[in-house]
Amino acid sequence: MSSPSPTLQLAVEGMSCASCVGRVERILAAQPGVEHASVNLATERATVTGDIDGENLAQAVTAAGYPTKVWVDAAHVRAEQQQKKLQKYQTLKRNVAIALALTLPIFCIEMAMHLSHTLEIWIDTRLPVQIRWITEALLATLVLIGPGRQFYRLGLPALWHRAPDMNSLVAIGTLAAWGYSICATFVPRWLPTQSVHVYFEAAATIVCLVLIGRLLEARAKGKTSQAMQRLLQLQPNVARRWENDQSEEVATESLRVGDIVEVRPGEKIPIDGEVVVGNSHVEESMITGEPLAVSKQPGDMLTGGTLNQQGYLRFSVTAIGEQTVLAQIVQAVEQAQAAKLPIQGLVDKITRWFVPVVLAVAVVTFVGGWFLASQGGISLALVNAVAVLIIACPCAMGLATPTSIMVATGRAAEKGILFRQGRALQQLRDCTLVAFDKTGTLTVGRPTLTDLQPAEGFSVQQLLTYAAAVEGYSEHPLARAVVEAAQAQHLEKLASSDFMTESGMGVTATVDNRIVHVGARRYMEALKVNCSALDAQAAQYAEQGKSPFYVAINQRLAGLLAVADPIKPSSRAVVQHLQSQSIRVAMLTGDNRLTAQAVAKQLGIDEVIAEVKPQGKVAAITAWQHDAQRVAFIGDGINDAPALAAAEVGVALGSGTDIAMESADVVLMSGELTNILNALHLSRVTMTNIHQNLFWAFIYNLVLIPVAAGALYPHFGIQLSPILAAGAMALSSVFVLGNALRLTRTTFSH
């Protein structure tokens, strides 16, 4: 099997709408060696796959007017992007202030003259028309060449390269209004007498409103990444490195693998490591979403960014930089945010042709209005054409999907749900069948002593004490369960000798001068121990999916023990909830059929495929898919990798310190199964949110472009002012962003 093509990411600046995204994607796709290119407007990032040179790609995109850098040192580029966003926001604030100061005099004068005939006469007597128009021309020109310069610097070259974007629409519209007004002011003889009007207030106000819209958009975009910023800020900047029996404060980034770090009560863990000294409880909620603190002792792993509670710890650093759990979480979320959902394909196809079509509609509107109108035709045609250009900005369409993905994946990360693939947000909602692995997924994954039944003449404590003394020498998981149960009850630990193992049968040892045998019924038969008194109970345990085994002391039956991998407390509720939503639930396991069916019966799962190897799970998933089922598979992310990759959505249960499960689309970092219900809920509300955004973006254009073109003017005398068009255009993007931000308030009931 050939290895996958390498993938790299580029940080792209200067994109303002969906048309920019399409242009950058076409530039990247045209470069040698590029197999696939995807650009995200919300994250301002491009993901490119193929045998490629990142620097050449960056140069090609930069040459097209979009400054680009290769995303190599993630932390550095991320910080640089954040700094540039802040600078851009401050520049926008300054430009808006300048534009408002220059535009308000023009706007107030023109609006006053339209509102009242008395005001019009009063202004005309004190400010002659020609002087007023020249003053407005000066102020409007300052607006266009100052705060509005960015539209022409970016939009006109894009038009020249036959790749018009939002900047091109604003540039053409404002220049048309400004140019017409300049003619009316300084060479009115070039125009019909009845068409001598000025639209300086329209040109200046459009620039002002679009800038205000971009300012609000930049502010809203900042909020969409707040969850990511909170994650990035979890890691302390300073750590206490332990050397020569004392600690010294150092920058966290200076730590190296193997360094010993000291953490005092109430402090955050600065970086990933393994405890070497001390005992404490650590709150890992910001990593796993689970509020309960986790006990830590020597040998346990710590995750950077989590909070040490009451104890003192020293630990050895095990990972630094981009290899830490926190960095991997951030990388995975960013990867998901940069992805395109299948629904985005329709948007891309529409926006590819949208701006050229709008330009054509504007030309038809201008030419048609000029010829069809009787008096003042050229003036009316110009107003309508400019309104068409301004109203039809594709910003909202470009932001509709990626902003929702950004907010949703950030919100999921806060809950301990890691969407590693953005498409899983859409595909999880569409799943019709959920298949679970059994061991470690529906069950705890660790054998536990569940039942003790002493024979006549023996007590529960005596039975467990003698069994634990024998099993203490065995490495078998079932033996470990017996020993742990005895330790949990603080029973006396008896010494044993002459330990022996009978392969596949059981074990024996001498305890307190008594010969103790522990094993299966066939072992007892070989020893000629009569087990009939407890056979019925053993059969009942077996039907429940438990593993029964007998204990004999000096050839006499002492009792019966049962060990099982207990079902997680949340498993039945999860299964019932999925079934209540008409989702088929199945179990895929390599465990024996009787145990699997016993567990399935307790959980209410009717469809069980047991005793299958990893490839058998893949075959089962493929068969379901051929039966038109869309499958989500939930496993522990270790031996279930083939099945996780084969399903439409692979969901891995993580421990919070092992989240790099490359085969999974979604990782439930806490390992809590109920989070699959939260992931499903988030998937549904996110897709609803995206549909709302797309509906608004498309219906806005479908309804208002004809109105802007003058469709209502002949019958109703309704004409859409370019100023109102600019305001509506700005509000459309702000509406989409605001709607996406509602996902930050998504509540989870599980």
C-alpha cells in the first residue's frame, strides 16, 4: 500500500470573501505536484496535499495579492497570526473613525436636504450648490483614497486578473458613484441636464458602512476562536525545575525531556510528565471535560495545563512543544476547523460564478435602466447598478460554514470531545447505525470480582482471603481481580508457598498449612472435589457473562467466585437514548459469543457479532454500508483502528493522555461514553446552524439583488439606495457570525 501524500498548511492573509477563497484554491491547485487544496476563510488557512514545496506555494499565493507563509512552527505562526489580527482590528478601528469623521458632514447635509424642503432652502442660501458639491467631492475623495484605499488596492488587480471578489464589487460601485459625481460637479455638460446629480454621500457612506461591517466581523471572528485561546492559555509560562535538591523558576519553553519539575499545591502542571515523587489529586476538566479530580502517585502521567490540588508533586518531563497533549488537542481542533464539510461543495460551486454573474447583472441593470427610463435615466440606472454591486457581496456565503465549524469544534473541545475531522460534524448527524466494541467501550475493560458464594462451613472473608493468597503469584487478569478485591476489603494477607499452575485449569498453593486449589470445574473434577452444591449458581453466573471458578481447601469445596468485566454505569442509558432516536445499535466484539450475548441482553442490544478479528469488524461495517446504513463505530482506539477507519465516523475513547488516535474522526478524551450523545447533539445543532446561515446568505441575495436592480421601481416606485445596500451587506455577514456564535451557548444534558 502506498503511503499517503504529505500535507502542509499555509497561513493566508487578505481574504475577504468566498470569491477570495476560490481564487486562492485555484492558484494552489494549478501549482506542480498539488493533489488537493482547501482554503478556509474563517481560520485564514490553506491545507495542501501533494509532492510540493511549501515556499513555492506561498510565493505563488503572495504574488496574487494574498500574503502567505508556510505553517511550520505552529506556536510561532499562531502567535504571529494573533498579533496581525489585533493590528488589523486596530487599523480598522482607526479607518472607521477617519471615514466617519469625513463622511458625516456629507451625509448630514444630503440627508437634511432630502428630509425637509425648508432645510434644503436654508442650506442652499448659505452654501451654494457648486461650493457644496466641491466640498463633498474633497471629503469623499479623502474617504476613498484614505480608509477606502484597501478596496481598490485589492479589488482592481483582482478584476484585472479576471478573478473579481468582494473588494472588486465595492471598488467598482464606489468609483462609479464617485466618478459620476465628479462629472456632475466639474463637467456637467457631459451629462443630460436632468441627470446632473451627485452621489458623493453614497460613495463615502458605502466605504464607511463596509468598514464598519468588517470591524464588527473582525470582532465576531475573535470571539469564534475564544475556546481555542482558552486552551492555549492553559499552559503556564513559568515552571520550577528541580536541580541539586532545589528548584529554580525557568520559562516553560526551555524545559527538555527528562527534566524534573516541581509542582506545589494549587499550581497548574506546566508540561506533560510522569510523577516521580509525591501524591496528589489533579483536576483535568479542561482536558477531559470531567470535573472530578484524578488521584496521582509515582508512575502516573500528568498533562500540562491541568490543576494540581492539595498535594506536592515532582515529575519527569515526557513531552515538550508540539508533542504535548495540549498541543495535540489544539492541532487536532485547528485541523478540524480548517476542513470543509461536504455541504460546502455546493457553496463553492455557486460562489465561483457568483461575482461574475453579479457584474453582468449590474451592467444589464445600468444599460437597461438608461434606455428604458425617460428622464434622469442615466442617474437612475447608475444608482441601481451601484446598489446591485454593493448588495451582492458574497461574504456571508463564505463565512456561513467555517465559522460554525470553528465555534462548534471549540465548544466540543471544552467538553472533552475532540473532532479530529471537521466532516465528522456533518456525518455524525447522518448516521443511522451505531456499532460498539464491547471490552473497554461498553464495559470497564478490566476484570472485577463480582460475586462470592461460600460453601457450607466457610465465610466470605475466609473464602476471599485464601483465594487471594494463592492468586497473588499469578499474572492472569482474573487473578489480579481477586487480589484487588481482597486489598479493597483490607483482608489479612496470608503467606503462600509451593505455588503451581495447571495450564488452562487453575492454580494451587499451600496457605496456612492448607492446600488451596483455585480453578475451573474441570480442575475440580480432576481433583475429585464435589462441586454439585454450587453448580446451579455457577451456571447462572455463566449466563450473565461472568467467569465462575471454584475454590477448594484440602480437597473440600470452599466456595465459588465470579469475575467479569463489568458494564459501565452509563452504557445502558446511552444505548436506550440512541434507540429512542431510531438509530440502530449493534455490538462488534472479539469476545466469546456467550459473554457478548449476555452483555448485549443486559443493555438491550439485539444485533451482536461476536468472536471476530479486526478485519471481521471491517467486513461487518462494510456489509452494513452496502445495506445503505451510515455507520458510526465506537471503540477504544487501539485494536479497533481498522474499524474506526472503515466507518463513516470513527469514535475513539481516549484516556485524556493518548489522544493521537489517527484512525478516529472523533475522540472522547475522558473515555466517558455519554459524551457520544453530546457529540451527536452538537453535530445536529451545528448542522442546523449552518443551514440557517446558508439560508440567510442565499435568500438575502436572491431577494435583494432584484430589488437593487430596480425590479420594484416601475410598479411601486421603490428603489434601493446604495447606502441601504451597503448597510444590508454589512449586516448579512454580522448576522451569520452572530448566529454561529450562538453555538458557544450550546448546553449538554449528558
